[in-house]
Amino acid sequence: MKRRALLLLLAQSAPAWAALAWAAPAWAADTSKPQPELPKEKLVIVTRDGVEHVFNVEMALTMDQQTVGEMFRTSVPEDGGMLFDWRAPQESRMWMRNTLAPLDMIFINADGTIRSIAENTVPESLATIDSHGPVRATLEMAAGTAARLNIRVGDQVRQRIFGNAS
């Protein structure tokens, strides 16, 4: 997955663009291979009928981790996934470049409610998958998880980054 915030930054500020162009080699992620497994944390999704689903997700916190995301991985555990913490609400635009496993992408508001869901994304597609508004985080899970567990827009995600972990 690649975070598109860089493009927004480039469009907003020429001096910032020049600084990033100069510094790019120092922070450029290696997008030619999968990244090592990231540290994991508990995440709970509570559906509208009160059912709690517990996951152990990798935490993509840095730009490098977010740029590589799930690239080159052939599967995602049913009780796992990857949480991209954007640190502050912003538009989330993802793609599936070099991502071999189909995914469900869950876009999560700052209060932990699910804003939108993109189900069964197409492996290796360059099509943009948009959050349809500012979100605090994006959760990638194995394709079919949202349908299998009846996860829908408006359901609650509990995790420390939303300040609602139990």
C-alpha cells in the first residue's frame, strides 16, 4: 500500500517538495520485497448487534511501514491485519500495487466508528481506494472478513489509538 499524503504535500508547498526531493533517499522505503512483521496490538470491532471480534493487528506507524504495507505478502491471517495510523484525520487513498492477497479495507474515524469499507479489493490493482472523507486510520484485513463477521459502516473499532481500548 502506498500512502498518498506525499502527493498532497507536494501539491500544497513547493518548498516542502524541494526539501522532500532532496531528502528522499534517506527515508525511501524498500518496496521491492515484503517488510518484516510489524509489532502487533489488540484491536476489537464491536458490531451493531453487540458482537465483539478480536484481532491481533500489525501497527503501521511510520511512513516507510505504511508505504510498504502488505506488499508481496501472499496471505493475511483471519484474526490479523494491518492498522495504518495516520495520527490525525485525513483522506486515506490506498492502492493494491504489489499486494498479492485480496483485502478488505476498513476506514475508521477518529472516534473509532467505521466510516467506509472497501471489500474484496483486487490484488495488484493501481485503482485508488478512497476513504470518502477524513479518517484517523485504515485497517487492512483478509478479503471477506467484513462480510463473514457482518462488519458494517457505523460499527465501533476499539484500539488504543482511538482512546477507547478496553
